[in-house]
Amino acid sequence: MKTGIEPSRTEGTVEWEIGPGLAEMAAQVQTGEASSRELVEAALARARHTQATLNAFRVICAEQALAEAEEADRRVAAGEGAPLLGVPVAIKDDVDFTGHTSPFGCGGGSPAVRDAESVRRLREAGAVVIGKTHAPEVGQWHFTETPLHGATRNPWHLGHTPGGSSGGAAAAVAAGVVGGAIGSDGAGSIRIPAAWTGLVGLKPQRGRVSTWPDAEAFNGLSCYGPLARSAADAALLLDATHGNVPADLHKPPPPRESFSEAAAREPGRLRIAVSFAIPFGLAAKVHDEHRAAIEAFAERLAGLGHEIVRADPEYGLVGPAIIPRGMAGVDEWLAANVEDRGALEPRTRVHARFGRALSGLPLRLSRAAEPALRRRAGRIFERCDVVLTPVTAKPPPRIGALDGKGYWVTSSTASATCPFAFAWNVTGWPGISVPAGLTAAGLPIGAQLLGRENDEATLLSLAAQVERAEGGWPGPQRA
């Protein structure tokens, strides 16, 4: 079995070996076409071979993964089945995995004594976790680079970032190391790297995937969700991981159908609003190539029979509302997980200091504002079923573009580059990034489909319809 290649360059493009997706691998294991051991060995080899170039993984769990692959093969031989039995996957470094630390781009920490609920469900579905992937410090930025762990690179062009904060997970999936991964999204951290690496990245409804052992993550902004190369595989991951524990603060109603069933059916004729409006509080301009790609994507949706209208969500004060919640969340995470902040980047320490200052009345006011903001933004769904926007306003920056920059420069650059994703973290509603084309330089552009409360199904159904119509989406060097 092929195990991938080891590119030797750190600039430009390379040819990655893109293997089967999650559903195909699951079928191979069940039918005996491939053993879990073979698939996991191949994924581990690709992870090791690409590490010097992509730097996607903080830790590769080879011994543990191979033992679980052997157990998966034993279960298959005994006639057992599970949706992802024996299939290799990756998880982002902020989610607990028994026996491993969760430093979230920082250093230190104690090994987890039990899996996070999302990982427990993923493993219960039979998936084999081969490693934990890189993120920026406390998931703050739209790039995945840290002094401790170095830079994670984009498989489409090694001189550029894959995005953040789920950058390592996105790089691993886009390069074919694994067929899918679990990321987290507190202000676009799944959708941004999905857009910049040509993947499907879904931020589910708040609470759809349990954040336990945290009753909620980052004051309700952050959630776990899938990164995959197809809508069907993203749906399969969400089917495997969704659900709650009694202590979760947010418990949406269970879906009326499986997410895989939603991705397999036609969405019907939808009314889709195209919007380039920037949420309040952000100064950003959409790059011409990104605007053109979204306009072309809207035309393709019209060609599939959907009604396209021009309408903008009423974002209101959603920009100011996210600031105390996000900043206080950073400070709270550091207080719980990092004893010595002296080794952190200066901009991380500044972020945390602001968070501490905002953790009282400003945080309470920002959380109290959410119901009104939801009502205001939700009016758009009186006129349409889905909102189409860019995921990002600009292409992925080059590696090192913000090295040594202070908090204000980094923060303002992030806001200007990625202004479209964070609003749905405040409302808690689902959003998905799907490939929408390439820049002239060959870098991916993402289209964001935003849904109403609890309606991941429509987003997955629509994304899969577009994917089928386009004959699948290309990978790096296969455009």
C-alpha cells in the first residue's frame, strides 16, 4: 500500500498523494479490501513523511493507533461493525485525548485522564486517532504559527498558511494524511482553514457536539466540528460526534434525520441570499478574486435551480459583542491550563490581560445582548433559507507575515482578513465552508453558507448538491 511522499521543499507547491475519504475507507475495512492496520500504517507514514514540510501534528500517536487498528481488525473478523471502524483520523490539540496533553499551541499541561466527550464518541464509532494537530496559542489567530511549535504550512502552497486556528487539522486532511479531522471553531477556526485549503469545514449548531469536560467553550463561542474533503465525509464525522451529556449548557434538539442522510438527499429549491456586508465594527475590503468567486458560486447555485437574491443579515453590534466573550475566554483557558505565562507570545499575554479586564460587567453585558442580536440577525431567514458570503476577505497570508508583530497589528489584520465567520459564533447557528474556486496564484477560495438555528441538514444537503454537480472538489496540485 502506498504511504505518501516526503516533499523536500518549504516553498511553492508539491504533489500530494490524496487517498480515499472516510466513507470509502470504512467500506474497505468492512469488506476486507483493506485492513485497518494497513490504513493506519499508511496514515502514520504520511504523517511522519510530511511533518518536516507541513508540520501538521504536535504529536503522532503511532503505538496507540496501531494497537487500536489491530483491535478494529479483530472486531471486523468477529462480524462487528461501526460507522468509522478502523478508519484513521486526526483531532485538534485543544480537545482531550486520554494519555496526552492538550496545550492548544502553548506548552506544558497534564495528560488527560479521559477523552473529551466528542473524542469518546468518535472512538466509539470505531475511528482510530493517529495524532493531535497544531494550533496557534489558545486558537487566537488566522494562522498556525508559534515560537514553540513552528509554522504549519498550506499543502496548496508551502509558502502560505493553511489558516487557523484548526490549521494543523486542515493541512493534514488537505494533504491526504487522513480523510477527516475534528477541529474547533470560536470565530471561524474551522471555516477559515477549510476555505484556504479547499476543504469542507462545518461549524455546527452550538451544543450539537458536546464540549465536555467544559460545560461550554469560550463563553459559548466555540464548538467542535468536522473538516473533510467531501460533504458526505463531513456529515459522517458529525453523525459520529454529535450528542450531549447532562452537564452541557447547550443542548439543541436532536436532528430529525442523520446528517449523512441529509447530505445524500437533494435540498429542494432554496432561496439563497448573497451578501458581502461586513459585520459591524470591522474595517475590511473583499479582494476582487474572492468577490468574483462568490458571484460565480451564486451563479452555479442558480443553475441548480435555486433562487438567488441580494440581502444582508442585520448584524447589529455583533462585533463589539464578541470581544469580551472571546478575550475573557482566552484568559480563563490560560488560568486553567498554563502556570507560567512568561513563555507565551507577548500578543497572547496582552490578549489575556484585556480578557481579565473584560471578564466582569462587559462579559455579562455581551452575553445578555445575544438574544436581541439573534432576533435581529434571524430576520434574514424570513426572506431566505440560506445566506451565501465569502469565508474570508483575502487569500491566505504568507508564512511569517505577522512574525514579531504586536497585538494590535495582528488583531486588526486578522479582522480585516477574516471578517465574515465570527457573527454566527455569537448567534450559535451553523455555518459551512465549501470550495468556491482558486485565485490566480492557485490558492483556494471558500464560500460560506450560513444557516438558521439547528439547520445543519440544509447546509450539508446544499453543499453535497454543489459537490455532485461539480464532479467533486480538487485537491492540491489537481486543480
